Amino acid sequence: MLKALERASVLVEALPYIKKFYGKTVVIKYGGHAMINPELKEAVLTDAVLMKYVGMNPVIVHGGGPEITGMLKRVGKESRFVGGLRVTDAETMEIVEMVLVGKINKEIVTRINRIGGRAVGLSGKDGDLFQAVKKYRKVRTPDGRDEVADIGFVGDISRVNSGIVSIVINEGYIPVVAPVAVGAEGQSYNINADYAAGRLAAALGADKLVILTDVEGILADRNDPASIISVLHLNEVASLIEQGKIDGGMIPKVECCTDALAGGVNTTHILDGRVPHSILLELFTDQGIGTMVQK
Amino acid sequence: MLKALERASVLVEALPYIKKFYGKTVVIKYGGHAMINPELKEAVLTDAVLMKYVGMNPVIVHGGGPEITGMLKRVGKESRFVGGLRVTDAETMEIVEMVLVGKINKEIVTRINRIGGRAVGLSGKDGDLFQAVKKYRKVRTPDGRDEVADIGFVGDISRVNSGIVSIVINEGYIPVVAPVAVGAEGQSYNINADYAAGRLAAALGADKLVILTDVEGILADRNDPASIISVLHLNEVASLIEQGKIDGGMIPKVECCTDALAGGVNTTHILDGRVPHSILLELFTDQGIGTMVQK
Amino acid sequence: MLKALERASVLVEALPYIKKFYGKTVVIKYGGHAMINPELKEAVLTDAVLMKYVGMNPVIVHGGGPEITGMLKRVGKESRFVGGLRVTDAETMEIVEMVLVGKINKEIVTRINRIGGRAVGLSGKDGDLFQAVKKYRKVRTPDGRDEVADIGFVGDISRVNSGIVSIVINEGYIPVVAPVAVGAEGQSYNINADYAAGRLAAALGADKLVILTDVEGILADRNDPASIISVLHLNEVASLIEQGKIDGGMIPKVECCTDALAGGVNTTHILDGRVPHSILLELFTDQGIGTMVQK
Amino acid sequence: MLKALERASVLVEALPYIKKFYGKTVVIKYGGHAMINPELKEAVLTDAVLMKYVGMNPVIVHGGGPEITGMLKRVGKESRFVGGLRVTDAETMEIVEMVLVGKINKEIVTRINRIGGRAVGLSGKDGDLFQAVKKYRKVRTPDGRDEVADIGFVGDISRVNSGIVSIVINEGYIPVVAPVAVGAEGQSYNINADYAAGRLAAALGADKLVILTDVEGILADRNDPASIISVLHLNEVASLIEQGKIDGGMIPKVECCTDALAGGVNTTHILDGRVPHSILLELFTDQGIGTMVQK
Amino acid sequence: MLKALERASVLVEALPYIKKFYGKTVVIKYGGHAMINPELKEAVLTDAVLMKYVGMNPVIVHGGGPEITGMLKRVGKESRFVGGLRVTDAETMEIVEMVLVGKINKEIVTRINRIGGRAVGLSGKDGDLFQAVKKYRKVRTPDGRDEVADIGFVGDISRVNSGIVSIVINEGYIPVVAPVAVGAEGQSYNINADYAAGRLAAALGADKLVILTDVEGILADRNDPASIISVLHLNEVASLIEQGKIDGGMIPKVECCTDALAGGVNTTHILDGRVPHSILLELFTDQGIGTMVQK
Amino acid sequence: MLKALERASVLVEALPYIKKFYGKTVVIKYGGHAMINPELKEAVLTDAVLMKYVGMNPVIVHGGGPEITGMLKRVGKESRFVGGLRVTDAETMEIVEMVLVGKINKEIVTRINRIGGRAVGLSGKDGDLFQAVKKYRKVRTPDGRDEVADIGFVGDISRVNSGIVSIVINEGYIPVVAPVAVGAEGQSYNINADYAAGRLAAALGADKLVILTDVEGILADRNDPASIISVLHLNEVASLIEQGKIDGGMIPKVECCTDALAGGVNTTHILDGRVPHSILLELFTDQGIGTMVQK
């Protein structure tokens, strides 16, 4: 009984947070370890279902991960690189799309349904959700010149038609979105999932964008996990990049945050997806975890 | 962090229960110690607010308690008894109604609003919610004859117009109902709160009726609190009364349960209101607490 | 038959007025003699029911009157005065609230229901309708200094959440509102009923505020009831106060009118509540009665 | 002022009737003197507007009257008779329809709009409201044989599509309906207005059918206007016809009433349209006027 | 089968046009030969029904044509002229209204219903759709002076209350509107149908105004039907009138177009109503037919 | 112009069919040659878009076709057979699902969007649309015994939750459904597409089920394509199977039809998908094509 009472008091302590986020839309970029480790998978998707039941509107945008590489290997597809970048040719894109939309997306949907939520999976092609144009990358050639490389079917989102996502939310489902977009001729484009999540958050007028990563957050001293920066303001970002404190793969993530903030999202969060229930911890505790980037 | 994780896991474990009761209406008869002790008060009403936020529709029907007696004393009103029953004359009824509707009801409403819910208080007069006829009681006279005693403005509910309660629920409020009814000539009637809760639960088509009492529940052996009967079926009630296991003040409570069940309520619960968060414990744990009476 | 025909023609003559006020919200401050005299009571509330049936939205805000004094006397509560003002201590406030909310409000509700309308009673605590802060009064001490007196639980409205009133109106009920407000800590505050009515009228975007008083209206010559000012413009009020033509208890009433007009109410009316059906007479005749204050 | 008070009391006395008929649909067959005399016209249509404003749903079905005859004369159309019945040939029907739909109907609509209501005129062709088949009449030839006479474009209603009427009602308008119907080939049929009103009342699930006539009602002694039968039950009708107390033009009117009652209309009324405001008198007085035929 | 395939391909080719006009409102001024020739009648109204089924909202405003003259002759009404203009006296207006509203309008309604659409006919009096003031015309007297002639009941629209038309559209009907308006005293006014169509198109926020005429469109060389101007911009109109290329009866039609464009209509079309299905040809082919006047 | 007129007349002739099917739901099983040949693909999906625009609700359930075999070959997956049946092991199922959901489904969606419709792709996992249990097949062993063979992840639909499909329809999209179902443990099951279409049609209360095949329909004489049976009644099916006129792959298709009819679908159609626009030809011509199976 004592234990039961403690449990009750935990629920009670969650009340102010439940109240605070009631009716709010939260876009979750789901990727990294949290997509591989079975316990973490279960934890993230349970968090989403719980959020839905206590009145929030979670939206999941997932990445690809190792399954794409695995499938490419199975079909004997070798990757070609230009200036260090993998070229997504038509055959690669076909595999990428099948794995993202036909495998990963549906596994997430099924898992949510089994946990007790109701999910609907969407590709960026459904209802023309993500329309894209070809993305070009400047690369440095071995002889030191800058060239614009054709890296194939990698796209930039030119337009978000979020209508179908809103419908799915309002009808009580959790939308699960694969980062595939459609070009003007109907061709498929691979889209960076962080970026897709940020654009979708802005289009939906979401309250929060949450990006699950495989690091603690943004660190003041990259060798000290305890030096995590809890709150980062938009106007501090540029100088942190200059100082090299934000670098590498973190730069595009932070840029997705700043873009989302510019698009009207209220707060954005870079969380450590390796911690189970990191989203709940962020939402339901005062101190939060990871780094919050805000205006 | 560890503690935070444990807390997250408690929330996660609550999910199946949240799902189970999503959208269900639960009428709570609120009385006894839980109305007197400040911590218990806070706990019961917090439970109600939490229920509302996780998608249930709690409805509170409260009793009177010691404040009525206190106010009667303050105005120097002496109680008259007939055959052991207190007579509710017009002057007493006036005080009863003022305390129930003007004091207790509004205190509950205010406390819910402070906790973070949104409450609206109703008397049985509002929207003609409870219409009543005079109740007569058979009493045994000192010389052994049975007489019908006039015990004044005590009523039996003749009709429940639950429209205003449904409106208040659907608009996102928690209704808080005082057990006062109105007679055909507009006079006020005092109504037993257990009975009012049961009738309202039936009229609303509620899923559950929860009666907070000052005992553990129904006991198989009244001297052994551990002998609590967890589940009682409708058809066992009569024999338990005959055996004297259900007696005294418990009889009308059990009758409210059986009436509510007959009126279409799914399950009814007699809980120990002296345990903090007893309602949460009943709803959010497998074993439950107290005694559940069901069909 | 002849008499019936005359009656029909009266109904027909009412048509232009019914049309004019169709769908309009009218807040009625109900107090004074009209709350004491049984015929006047019946007349005022019948007017409200009739207004509802012919398409208007009447809202009643009632005062307290002699019943509060009576109950204070019954509990042996002596009034303390500071600088001529009655101090509303916690015990007094408790009695005030019980009488206003638990007795007077419910009597009005019941009477409306008996006449054939459908009423719901609300306190300023329900749905946090009236939120208040403590009011301080400057008083002159016997030795001629100005002091700020603590007159207890008397409040100024800091915020009106009129949502629950609108819901009740739209669902076809007549809201009956007691002038009790709630403070930040949940404490009760007594609010002047004229003032509460004016603030509520502004919050609802009402078309009219009607204040029932015990005088004919505002008189050009206070000794001549025939000198009533039928229409008063906002910009004439200040000079009339200066000339002393508006003085005493009439000043706060006129100020409620000017505040309501500033808050967007279309017209405000100070009517003689001692005349039966004074509201109907104002609404359904060309000349109107009492004094109309307008922009 | 005294007069104003009397007027107020008339309004107050109307309240129980307003309440009683709130939300009810009343189909009014408008014809006879009430369509010719200017004061009566104004009175009938004002009654309809008043009914609309106090929450009823009046529907007007009008007849033709002397204007049809006038127009036929103007175009030099002579009437042909077969067995005493006027033959409605194609040319006659054209005139009948133009006068009913293009003149009388629009005059009623305009008058209602001027009085302050909002009216929409409909022919039985609009939305295929009245579909009809040719009506044949048995006539006795001069030499005593029974023959089926072709009386031209006179129709029996085969189907009522009342959708457009309901739409117009629900959008706040008073529908004004001309008794013209459409045949399977698109041809126009003249329909008896009493009969059209009865069929429409049944199709709408109306509460009342009111037929305005040029007599006091149904008389027990036809020479004594005071012998009016106030209430007539369905099962008494046959014997009154047999006794000859109901005869001539009253027979089809009573049959429309009995048909409407069979179709689910609650009560039907034969009123004296020569009395101004006869509809108001029926609705808003206890004794009523004319003859009520009911189940 | 081959023929069936060709037919299928025609449907398929219509798809882009169906898509383009989906949900758009198109006001059609229906007059001239298209109202007289039976095949053309059938074609125009079939076009309207087809438009409705493929998602457009056609609204028909019809003219009068030879039937008015015919009926005036039948009643022996001689026309009086002032300065070359026919005077519409009260008697003439009565006939005009009866023919327009009671005959032509209902014939169109009936035909649409027979084709398989659902139509409701409206006069400008219904719901006060067209309110008008008297129109005065300057005329030159025989002795060369300018005079303002009273040409009787000819009106200019002072206000369009298009509410009833929108209701009828939204409920799935095709509104058919007769160009009769109502004056302040309830008198009828005859309104030019082109002008009524233009005003209604603006009030409805229509996408298109289509005027059916008895010419090919606007010609660059009036003797060469092949010189039709396909697209005319608003700012070219004045100079074409000056050059005399737009003259006579075409001037008011073009003015209706420019007024409608000023009122917010997207494009306006002057089509040759003598060509069967001219509206379909305009809507469903790339080149269109007739002259389009646009901003 | 002449050609344009002919085209207009084709549209006009389509009107009765458009009217007939307005608002009706038609489930199309899309498979065979019509999924391979580019012109046929375009034709089928254009038909669906056209159906949507003219007011029908098409729903597409697609099969897999040669792309599954192609991908299995690419990953070097060899098929194992038991008693002549291909065993769908976990690895095969993974490929099947990726191709169906991640490739074919999204290609159809994209093509529809490019044609001008709005499509949303769904797997049977989305919203738990198709729930399945494992299917067992009786097979004859080489030594002549009957055995129940485990053919792996091939399922029978145990429950259809068509809610998400209805939502997508009502919001104006064309749902495109892949025949993959989900088991109780979240595993994927391959479902026969004809069967999925039939079950979905019944669950949606569809008006029609259309199965596109690679034959003319059901033939009375299998060697004579001209012997096609246009209309087949439910009660004739059994004898045709017995006579061997319905055999082979046609048997399960006809069974899907009879199941759908039993489930409430109005008519079912077996069409030759090799004929372009076969669906339009069936819907928009009197004689229809292929074989209609009906009650």
C-alpha cells in the first residue's frame, strides 16, 4: 500500500506539467540509439502515447538509421561518394524510401498501436505533405576548387502541406512521418529528418520541437558532460558556433531549432535519446534535461 | 536523475489505466473525514483534477458534515427528535442549505480552481437538477406502535434533470453538486448525499460511482480490517445484510450502490476516504482498494 | 371577446420592441425593494423569463439586502466600524457568502424555474468568474488625518472570466449571479453588486445594463419626482455630480453606468424598482422610464 | 403610466402560452376575407411575425381568391363547366399559377418583410415541394348517370418533399407557400389550399394546423353562431357529417383536419378569419376561439 | 466499344477544367434566344445541372423576353412611351412580375428538376434579396430640352441581401432568380436582368459572371463575326466604347461586367447564347468562346 | 467548334450516371496489367480522380505484382514451396511489405496527386485498419495425405477498423490501401488484395466493389470472349463453379464478390483491366462492361 501511495503522489506531482502542456502540439524527431535499442524504443513511443492521453498532440518524425545501410548491402548496392558525400542515385533512393516508409514507419505505427495509442503513418508524399526541390552541395575537389556536386535525390523542402497531419491529430491519432518528399515530376527525395521535423513543427504551429540525439545536449566544455547548457537563447547560437562549442553534426540540429523558432515554434529541445523516457523527463520535471533553445 | 527516472516509470505504468478510463464519467460522493482533514481534502480534489486532465469526467457530490451542526449551534437552533430522528424544520433547512450551498460547495469549487482544474458548483435547484417529494419515516413510538413521523424538509428525489451537469462536464468543468433538492412549491429539501450521488450517476449514465467512507470497505469479519471484501456481486448483498455483515450506516451506502447498478452504472466502489488519494489508488492500481459492488 | 382583442393588440404593439432587442444581452442589477416585496419579486423575475422567451438574454446580478443583517444578528455577530465603514471580517464574510449564495441566489433560481424559465445560479467563484483583490478605503480619522482603513474582505474585481455565464446563456438558461469574488489565495471577497453587474455587462459585451433602484431615476430637482432626467449623456455626468444633482448612493450607481459604457455596453438604465414590471416598461414602451445614461 | 402597466401585465399573461408553444411548428392556411380586407391582412401576417419572434415556426399556405377570377376576366378567359365544376384548362392554369405565385405569394412575402419578419415565398415546384397526379371527379350527368369528368389541371398531391421548407424555417425565415404542384411531365397542377396545408403540416411534423375560414367555426345549430363547438374529437366527425351539421364547404376543411391528425399533427383548428388576430386569440387565450379538431 | 472509349477520353479531358472550377460560384444571366428555343433551353439548364454535379455553384438570373409582351397584349394593355422609353406603370409592373416570377421562373425551376438537378426559384422580394429605389431617365424632348422622365416602376438596386441565395446554394440547390426588386414601401420594381446578375455576382463573391447574349461576343469589326475579341481588359473598355466598337445594347452588358469586376468578381464572360452548351464550351475548353472581360 | 460541341454533348450524356452515383463509395481492387502498363496506370488513376471530382468516393486497394518478385530476386531470396504453395517466411514478408507499402503504394499516391487528385496511402497497420490471424492451408502430401501446411506470414482478416479510411474519404482524399495486416503480436501478414478489397468494401458500406482483372470477365464459354456473362446473380455462382465455368484464379475473385454482397455491398464488378478506362466505361455507359455479380 505504501508503495501504491508513493505512486499516487508521483501522478499528483505530474499534474502541473500536464496542465501546462494541455492541448499543445509537440513534434518529436525520433532517431539515433533510441531507434535501435529495444528498451529505448518502447520508452520513447510509450512517452508519446502517454502524452496523447494526457491531452498533448505528439507528432513523430523518424529517421532511417542502420536498416537502410543493411538493405543497401543486401541488394549489393555500393555507395558512390563525391567530395566525401554519398550520392543518392535512383536505385539508392528506391531502397531508402522502401525502408523508411515500408518498414521503419510501419514498425513505429504498430508499436504505438500495441502500447495502446492509435497511430497513422505518413510519407511526405501522402497529401503532398512535403514538396521538395533538388539540393546541391558545394564540395571541394582534390585540386582545391569549389564545385557544385550532384548528390542525386537529396532534396530541400519547398512547401509543407500539413493539412493531412492536422486531420490525423484532430481525429485522435498520433501521426508518424517518414522524411521522404516528392518533387515536381513525382520523383522521390530523401530529406534530412531533423530538418523535416523542424519544418513540420513550424507549419503546424507546434509549441515544441524535440530532437532526440545521442549526446547529452550542447556542452560548454565538450569534454565535460556535466557542462551541459540547459537554456540557450537564439542570439547566443552564432557565437557558440564561432567558438566551436557547437560543431559537427550538432550544427544542423541547432539550425533546425533556430529555423523552427523563426517559424513560430515556442521552444526547441535537444535531448539525450539514450536516456529512457527523456521526453517525459523534459516535460514533467522542473529542471528538464538536455538543452533548450529558445527565443 | 535516477529519481526522475523512477517517476517517469510511474507515469508510464499509469498508462493502461488512463487508457481504460478515458472518456468515462465517475461520480464521487465526497464526505466524512476526507472533507475535514486538510491533507485529505487536498488529496481528493487533486485526484479529481488529475482525472479530468487525463480524460475522465469526474463529478463531485458532497455531504455536509460538522459545519452544519456548528452553524446550527451558532444561531442557537436546538434540534428536535422524533423517534430518534432529527427533525429538519424550516429554520434548520434554511441553515442546512446555506452551509451546503453557500459555504461547503464554494470552498470545494475554489480549491479545485486553485489546484488547477475548473469547477462549477451546482445546487439541486439549479436547472431543477434534483426535484423532490417529502420523505416520511416509520418510527417506533415508546409504547411500541409504528408511526409515520413527520421529519420535516427531508426529501426523496422524484426526478433528476441532469442536463446542466452534462453541459458543465462537456464544457470542460468539474461539476460540484450540493445535495439540496426542490419541491413542487419551490421549497427546499435536504437529500442524503450518497443517495443523490447514486441517482445522479444513473441519470448521467456514469461508468462508476465512488463513495468515500470512513471505513476500509465492507468486511467479512467486522473486527478484522484485513477481511475486506474486494468484490461483491449484486446478488450477494441481500444475504450479507441478513448475516449482519453489512449493517448500520453501511446499509444505505450499499443500497445506493445497488440502485446505481440497477440504473445502468457499470461498477460502484465503497472506498476508505481516510487513505490519501484513495480514488487514484482504486483507479490506477490493479488490486484496487475498498469494496467494489458490481453486477 | 372584446377584451381578448385588446390583449391581442397589446401583444402586437410589443412586436417592434421584441424585434429591436432580439438576441440582445441585458444585465439586470436586482436589488432594493424589488427584492423584498413579494409582488415586485414576482414581477421582476417574470419580466426576465418573458425576455428570455422573446429572444433576449437576461442576466441577473443580485444584491444582498436585509437578510444578511438578519443572519448576522442571529449568530450574534456585532458589526465593527472604522471611519463609518462596516468592517467585513472573516466571520462576517462567511455569513455574507452563505446568505448571498446559499439562500438569496437559490431563491431567485427557484422562483424563475417555477415561473417557467430555466435558471442556473452562479457565485463569482464558479469558473473563477470574478477574481478580486482587496479593496482599501481612505477614511478620515477623528483627529482629521486621512488614513487607509482595512475594511476586511471587501474586494475590487481584477478579472472577469465570463465563459461560464456565456455557456449558461447559450444553453438556454438565465444566469443568476451572486456578487462574491475569489482572491488569489482562494479567500472570499464581498463585491458591490452594482459594480459586479457593470463589469459583467462589459465582459459579456451586453447591449444593456439595467440597475433597479429605490428612486425614480436621476432628478434635475431632487425635490420634484417629475423632474426626472430621461436621457443623460456620458459627458454630462461630471457636471451633474459637481452641481450636486447626482450625489450620495447615486454616485456609485452612475459610475457603474459610465464604466459599463466605457467597456462597450450600449446603453445603461437606472430604473425605479418599486414600479412593478419596470424593466418591461423600459423595454416595451417608447418613452421608457427612469434615466438612461448613454454615450 | 397606468396604461403602460396594464400593457405590461398583458405581456406577462401571455407568458404561459409563449412557453407552451415554444419551438412548435404551426401551419396556417390563409384564405377568405382575411386575404381581402386590408386590416385583416395586416393582422394575420403580424400574428405570424409575432409567432416567429416568440419562438414558434409559422408556415403560411395561401389560397387564391378573387384576384384569379379578376385576371381571368382581364384576359377574356371564359370558364367552362362540366357537371357544375370549373374546368382548369392549360390557359386557365397558366393564369392561376401566375397570380398565385407571381402576385399573391410575393405580396404576402413583402408585407411580412415590411412588418419586420423575414419571409421567403415558395411554389410547390421549388425543390419539387408538391408533386401531383391528375385528379378526376365523379359528376352526375343531366340524364342521371355518374361520369368521371376531366376537369383539367387540378391535382392530388402524390408526394411532399418538405426539405426546402424546413431549411427556410431553420434559417429564420417564414415560408409562404403557393398551392401549385408539379406533375411527372413538369406540368402545373392547381391544388386545393386547405389540402396542401394539411399535407404540408403532416410532412413537417407540425404541432398545429390552423385553417382560417369565413365562418365562426363548426356550429351545433347552424342558425345560432353561439352554438359553436369548441372541441371536436376525430371520432365525432363522421356522425356530425351524417347529421348534416358539417356540410358544404366545411366538409373538405374538416377532412383536411382529420387527414393532418392522421399524419401526426397534434391539433387542428378551424378559425374565423374575419376576427382580427384570430390566430393570436386562439394561441394566447385559455378558451381559444373557433373549433379545435383533435384526436 | 470504340465509341465508348472515345467518350471516356472526353470525360478525362474535362478533368483539369472540373478541378479548376471546383467549388466556384458562377452567376449566369440567362436570356435572349437561349430562353426561347427549346433545344437551347434544355442545353443551358443541363449545363447548369452538370456544373452543380461536378462541384460548381451555378446561380441563374433570368430575363423576361417575349412572354411579357404577350401577356400585356392579352390583357389589352397598351404601352405608353416617353422620349422613346416604355413607361412601366403599376398595371404593367403587375403583369411583368406575374410573368417573370409566376411563369418564367417556375418553368426554369421545373425544367432543372426534371433534368435531374434541384432548383429553388426566388424573386428579389424573397428575403428582401433586391431592394431598389426608383430610377429616373434623362430624355430629350421633341423641342430639344433635356428632361427627367418618370418611367414608372423601373428601379436601381440599392441593396443586395444575398443571404437566402447562399443558403439555397449551400443546401445543394440551384437558385433561379427573377429580376424583380422591392421598394421601401413594398412596391415592386422591374430591374434589368444583366444588372441584377452583376450585382448578385458581386454580393456572392462569385468567381464568374456569364452573360448569354444573341451575338458572338464583342467584335473588333462589327461586320466580321470572325473578328471576335477573346479577352478584353478593364482598361480597354472605355476606348472601345469611344471608338464605337462597343455600342448599342452591348454597352450596358459590358458595364455590368465592369461593375461586377469592380465588386470582386474574378472574370466575366459575354457568350453567344445561340450556340448550344456555350457555357460548357467556355468552361471546359482551353480557347473558350465569346469575349472574356477581366481585370 | 464542331468538335467542341461533340465533346460537350459527351459530358451532357454523362450527367445521368454522375447523378446516379453521386455520394456513392466505390472500392477498386487495382492489380494485374493495369498496374504494369504505363498508359493503363494513368487511365485507372485518372478514372479515380474523375470519380472523386464528380462526387463519388473511390477507394483503391492495390496488389503487389512483379515488383515483389523482382526485389526478392535482388536480395537473393529463394522461394520455398510446401505442397505447391510459396512460403512467406519472415524475411520474405519484410520484403513484401517494403515493396507494397514503401514503393507501390506511394507511387500510386504520387501519381494521383500529379493527376490532380489528393491521395493518402495507408497500410493495414495504420489505425489497425486490418487485423489478422495466421492462415493455414490444407495441402496434399506426395504420399496422398492431407496436411495443414505452415505457409508463414499469410493472414486472414479478423477485424477491419475502417475509421481512418472514412476520415480520409470525408476530408476529400482518395485512400490508397496496401494489403498488409497486423497480427496480435504486431507481426505483419500478407493479405490477398481481392479479399482485402472485399472486406473493406463491406466495412465501409460501399455501394460497389470493382475488381480489375486480366480477363474479359466471366465467360459462358471460356474459349469465346464474346460469351461474357454481363450479370450474374449470387444464387447462380455455385452452379457455375460446379460446371467449371468459374474456375482457377477466378474462383477466389468471385468469392470476394459474394462475400462483399453478403456484407452489404450493393453490386460487385469483375472488369477487364486491360481495357483503358474500364471503370469509367462500366460507370458511365448503360451496357457496362465485364461481369456484374449482384444479389
